[in-house]
Amino acid sequence: MPRTCGTLHQIQTMLNSPARLAHFRCYTLFVRKLIVNADDFGLTAGVNRAIVETHAGGVVSSATLMANGSAFEDAVTAARSAPNLSVGCHVVLVDGTPVSPPDAVDTLLAIRSAEPGKFYSSLSAFATRAMLGGFDRDQLVAEITAQIRKIQSTGLQVTHLDTHKHAHIFPEILVALLRAARICGVRAIRNPFVPVKAMPARLFKHKRNLWKRYGQVRMLHTFSGQFLQRTERAGLLTPDGMVGVIETGSVDNPGDSSGYNSLLRQTVAGLPDGTWELVCHPGYNDADLRAAHTRLLDSREEERRLLTSAELRRFLEEQKIRVIGYREFVQKSAEKFVEIRP
């Protein structure tokens, strides 16, 4: 398995020579790259259509498919029509139904639920159970593997993994996700942590609906060290971090400098060198979406318009940020990494 890149200090220590450092080619150093990943592929036909449109006519380079989504088959057909779109698995362990028989994954299901056979609908309830070790790890691995295998069985290559609601922030879920990735031969997973430099408090303190999420993201950042250590030990690749999770859900208004477009630009402009992932949720606010019990409605339309705009493409070019997909990220990471020998 290819190793992930270390810090510049670690590389210098290994090489003991500035001249030899020039020969160490690490994919994420000195150049800013951005993976633009659309989540919720398979949620509705309108979401599927928006993802393909923002890929074909915009900057979306990757998408993650929900194996238990109501529009799964439609998403598979859409993915086949877009061969350059990197398709991963959007592992759902919250707010959905398992792919496995419910009896086989009973510890993952909500307790005393009005809808038996379903996962927890509340992220806080899920997080509490995960932190208390209430999920059977073998059942977690089995369900995640079943979701990945369902997508692979269609003939699509699963290039990467992430989780609905970023559930793999929690160590219990991460360990199971890493095991399932190795079982299924998937080589990359999302880094679910926002870099501290990309979330200055001044951007969000006057935005009441985003301030709570900002606080949650900052608090959960304490798990980032464990994430990197475990991912590296498992031999998997991951970007340097993600952006867009705080801004998602905000809607631009005329003259509003704190809307999605403005916030996203300020966040992306502040990214340091490396390979980062922009998480996005384009879609159409139609009857299917409103029936899907998602909080993201009008904002999906806003994101769809922005992701297909010439304005955003110009901004990324001005910032000298290159958009890549997960497939390229995995390929180039393996090609560019040169094993260091004494």
C-alpha cells in the first residue's frame, strides 16, 4: 500500500539534506489541489441530475453514492453516463435503512424506534452510542462492506469512501470503515476535519445559523490526530482535510456578504498548500427532495448554480487551485511517492 505524505519536517529529517529533499516528490506539497465531491448521489433523481450537470458543466469531480438511496438505480445509470466522474460510497449509518438484513445488524438500529429496522435518525443519539461503544464492530464492518459491495456489483469502481453526517469522525466508526475499505480494496477515504486555518471565527460569528455548527466542527477537530494515525497505519490515502461543511445550508441573498458563495470563497482562498476536499450538495428542490427529510432544500439549488458558474471557475483559476477527482488523487499519490532508502 502507498504511504501517505509526512510533514516537511519529517521529510527533511529522513533525507538529512536539502539537496536530496528536491528529489522527494510528494503529491500534496507546494501545490493546491481541490477535490470537489458531491454527497448524496442516489438520494433523489433530482439530486442525481444536478450532480451530473455540475460535473459535465461545472467543477464537480467526484460524487459519493448512497447504496440505500431511493434513487440508487438512477444514480448508477447516471454514473455510467459520466465516466470521468470518480464515484465513491457514501456510507449511511445514520438516518436510513441498512443494506444488510436488520437482524444481522441489530446493534446499529435505533432502540425503541417508531420505525423498527432503521438507523438512528438523530446524529446526537448516534454519536452517544458510538462514544459509549454500543455498536458491535463486526456488525459495523459487515454493513459498511455490504454497502460498498452493492455499488461494486454494478460494475462501478468505488474510488473512495465517506460517511453520511461525517460519522467516521468518531473513532469507533473510523476503525470499522478502515477495515471495510481494506476488505473491499478501496484505497482512499475522506478526511472529515476542517483545517483550523480555514475556519476563522470572524467568518461565522455573525451568522447565527452557522455559529453552532462552527463550534461543533472546532470541538470535533480534537479527533483529527487519531484519524491521521489510524488511516496511515491502515495504508489508506486521505486528503489533507475538507471544507464546505460549515457553509453548507447557507443561502445567498442580494448584498449579503455572509452567504454561501462569499463564505466559500473566503474559506477556499485561505487554504494552505496541499490536496483538499470541497464537500457540496447540489440538487433540485422538488417534491422528491422535500419528501426525503433533508434540511438542505433551497441551498442545494444555490450550490448547483454556483458549481456550474463561470465565476467559480475563474476564481479557482485566479487562486491557482487545480480541481481533481479522487481517482486521480489515488493514482498520482501512488506515482509521485518515492520510497526513501538510506
